[in-house]
Amino acid sequence: MSNEVEAAAGLAKAAPPLAVTGMTIYGIELSDIVLIVTLVYTVLQVILLIPRYWQLIKNLFKEIPDVSIGDT
């Protein structure tokens, strides 16, 4: 491997601990970081699932026949 690839791999491995250390220095505790990351992950999942379920509901209502009350 080249030195650039090794440096990039090392930086990628060190990024999460460096981010946690940096945020802890600024007064955000590890439990708060976990809470924030979990909240962001949950919001992203909800946003990404809304279109899928919206399409599912639309397709479901297309399959239901339109029946009037007075039809026999």
C-alpha cells in the first residue's frame, strides 16, 4: 500500500475517538454524544421510511374497489 492510503486508513480509524475527545473537551459528555447520534439516526430513518409507507398506503387504497352504499 502507498503511504497516502495508509495515512487515510489511519485517519479513518482515529476519527471517532478524536471526535469524542474533541466534544468532551468542549463540555459535551459521552452520554450526550450517544443521545445526539441516536436522535439523528432515528430522525433519518423516519425521513427515509416516510416515502416508502406513503407509496404503500396509496397502492392499498387503489386496490380497494369504490362501492357506494346504495349499490346491490
